[in-house]
Amino acid sequence: MFKTRITEMLGIEFPIIQGGMHWVARAELVSAVSNAGGLGTLSGLCFSSPEELAAEIRKTRDLTDKPFAVNITFLPTLLPVDYDIYIDAILHEGVNIVETAGRSPEPYMGRLKEAGVKVIHKCTAVRFARTAQRVGCDVISIDGFECAGHPGEEDMTSLILIPRTVDNVDIPVIGSGGFGDGRGLVAALALGASGINMGTMFLATQEAPVHPHVKDWLIQSSERDTMILHRSLRNTERVLRNAVAEKVLEMENQNATLEELAPLISGKKGLVVYEEGALDEGIMACGQVVGLINHIPTVKQLIEEIIHEAEEVMSRFNIEGIFQPLGKPSREI
């Protein structure tokens, strides 16, 4: 029932992709997602060296024989990152699915495509999706304003961005931002997407390598508890509201520079939140879908719940015809 262009292209059972969450998307979580029928995604820049990334790829492969991806995000940073050596590690380890985000992956596409890698590019606007298709990407993951992390600068929701993107590219589209249950999966497919990307929901699973205080925080939070930071830097990020986030926003309103903000927004500060459960020591990316979190399942349970609910929704409204048209389909999902 949920066979789509994405499941066919990537060799996965369900059209559910785990986002490349910084610090969190490590071997245990990634392999659990892939073993449950989705696509797990390692966060490449979690690792301080390409050697560490290569070791984590091998560890993931020891834990699953299913497909998984590696994310590389090209974003502004105080310290330059040599992306080529991370890509060297990815290719050397034989990874054949790469998710890119941030700036255009065009400078690296030649190497990736020559190695037979399927490239998923995360975009925040239709024009970026068209560019990604033009430079050779295989899949678009379109981020709505609801998403955790970086939703771009145009504040467009998934409800608009997904069909607009589907109408403007020929390659498969993944809906990202606001998805966390079976109702959302059905909605994304109805809008023309071939699958969904989830980050925040996988953060609230038993396999996610974060402190129990963080998971309790997610359960206690609602859709009203996220906030937007870094707009002054044109690197907008949606995070969960806490004292540090409030301080960063106050400093931005006073025209603080990146260098002035860095002590509060550094990745190491975020790591303290995840590892030690010190909830007011750093910022943590979080989507509005946090409002749907009410328990901490295993990854397998979460995916099973989503698929079961999606099947119930389709049965209840008798809308199978949307996905299996009697006539020739106008567009393959």
C-alpha cells in the first residue's frame, strides 16, 4: 500500500526517512530506523574527523544490513570545514545514499554521481528544488516552516511547499516539517510527496542517544514551545524554548554578531543538553511536531504506529483510489 518512488529507489520498506540530527543521528538510532523499514541517516558532521565518521559508518553496517544514508550539511561556521575529506570517507566506505543540506551540493555532485550515489537534497524553497534537480540530485526533501533546525527564510509551510515542489520538479519529493504520525504520512502522500522525513519524533525514541531529561522535556512541551533564532544571521533555526534560546533572541534583537552569539549557540553547548540533560545550558533544534509527542516508544514501535494509523485513515475515509487510481495516474508518487 505504501510502495512509492522513494521506497523503490532507496530499497526501503516504508516511505519514512530519519533526519540527520546533529549529535543524535549515530549508529544505534540510524540502524534501528533502517531495521524497522525506514531510512536511517547518519549526521556526518557530528564527528570531529572523517576517520571518526568512517568508523561510525562501519559500526552502523555491523548493526544493520539495510540501506542507510549519511547527511552532509553545508552551513555557515566560524571554523571552516573541509567537506571534501568527509565525502572521501563516505565514498571510501561505500555509502550509496547521501543527504545534503544548506548550500547547493553542485561542487560535489560530480564525485557523488560518478560513485553511483543517490543524492537527496534538503531545500526550503521551490527555486532551490529546481536548482537541485538541474545539478543532478535524485530526490528533493522539502522543509516546511514547521520543521526543526533550519527552515529557510521564507516561512512557507509544508502544506504549500510540498505540492508546489511536486508541480515544479520531476524527481521524487519527500515532505519534511510537521510530520509525526500516520495522518501526516497520508497527508504528505496526498499532496504528492513520495515519503516523509522526521527528526523530532525520532528524538523521542528509546534508541535516541539523549538524556532522559531531554525526552521528558519533549513530552511536556507543546507545539507552542518552539521559537525561531538566528534570523538576524539569515541562518534561521527552530529550537525548543529555554533560557538560552530566550537570551540568544534578546541579543539578536540588539544586533549581536555571530562571534558574540557563538558562546551560547556553539555545538558543544548543545551537546551538553543532549548528553547531560542540562536543559538550560544550550539550544536544541525542535519542530512544532513536538506537540504530537506523548510517549517514548522504540523506533520499531513508532514506525509501526505510523503505518498502522495511516492504514486506518485510508480505510476510514475510503481514499485508496488516491494512491491506486482506476485509470492512468497523472503523477507517480
